[in-house]
Amino acid sequence: MKLLELIDLHTFYGESHVLHGVSLSVNAGETVTLMGRNGMGKTTTIRSALGLTPPRSGEVRVRGTTVTRWPAHRIAREGIALVPEGRGIFPTLTARENLLVSARPGRWTIDRVLRLFPRLGERLDHLGAQLSGGEQQMLSIARALLTNPSLIVLDGATEGLAPLVRQEIWSAVRQLRGEGTAALIVDKEVRALLEIGDRHLIMVKGRIVFSGTAGDWRARSEENLALLRA
């Protein structure tokens, strides 16, 4: 079943045409990666999918239902959680309060996310602004999981983080994948994405120019790496 489907999206910022006919899908239990240089339209694709920057034309579907111009909070209630670029935590709330504000009934509980990210358990009474960048990213992922989503979208999953923290984040993503939570992941760590994803997409100038499995990638790895440098 397709949890999320984008069909021929064209998105603008004012008169600037950013997305040019973007189509992609994420199936239940599937991990899909979206790669590309900065400014290629990856974040705009996510914003268009989740109601934050609605497309001018095209269609967004969640489980087959058209949600193209639904408000973002209504799409989120359909079981899609966003870990945004820049983390988006509340800096004046404690880590505990950041978690509580998003919690919904389900298999993901505060105790469970703290087992996934033990470091957060030591920081629960710290304000969001007092956490390190890595701790803020863990908090952002934990907060998203507490909505008990069917699909988690990570925009810049490990960007700007120290190597050891990146390893912790990728380990958590692997656990989510093993438990059947679908994911759409944007990141610059090509090797990690290729290891963890079921399908991979490359975006250049607002268009999807490659879509395939890790095997498909290997068959044209030089061309794909060139696209990521273009």
C-alpha cells in the first residue's frame, strides 16, 4: 500500500518555479531516500507533500486519499511525522515538555523513545536551547515518533552532526526500519543512505532524475555521483 504518493507536483515560491513535475511514492514499511545538492528542491518536495507549501498543480495522496490542499496539521493526523530541517524543537521548553507536547497513544511511549536515545534521559530537565545539536536531533526524532506515525520524514537526518552522533541516528533509523516504520529520508551521507534505503531518488533542479534500488544505483554509480556533484 502506498502511504504517500506525489503525482506531477509543480510548486512555486512567488514566480519562482521550484518543483517541475515531481512524482514519488513511499510504500508501507519502505525506506526511501531523496538525495541531491542544496537548492535542488528536496525540502520543497517535503513541504509540498505535507501541506506546508502546497503545490500549484499536481496531487498528493495519503493511503489513496487526495490531501493536496489539506492543512499541515490534518495531514500529520493521517500518520505522517516530520523531523524538519533545523530540528524545529521548542527552545524554551524542557526536553520532557517537548516530548509530552506531541505524545499520542500507541506503541511509541516516552519510556520507549528514551531507550532508543538513552542520552535524552539524562537531559529531560534541560531546555531545548541547552541541548547540543545532536541531542536536539535525537529530541526531534523522538518527538516525531511519539505521534506514533506510519511514516516518518527526516529532512537532513544527520546534517551538521558529529560522527559519533550520526552513527547513533543511523542506528535508530535502522531499528525503525526493522520494526516496519516507513521512512522518507533526506541526507548527504550517500553511503549510509544506500545501506539503509530500499529505493533511492536523486533530485536535480526540481526534477527526479534517478529512481531505483541499491542495485540500480550500482549499475550507474558514476553517473549518479556526477549528478550529486552537478
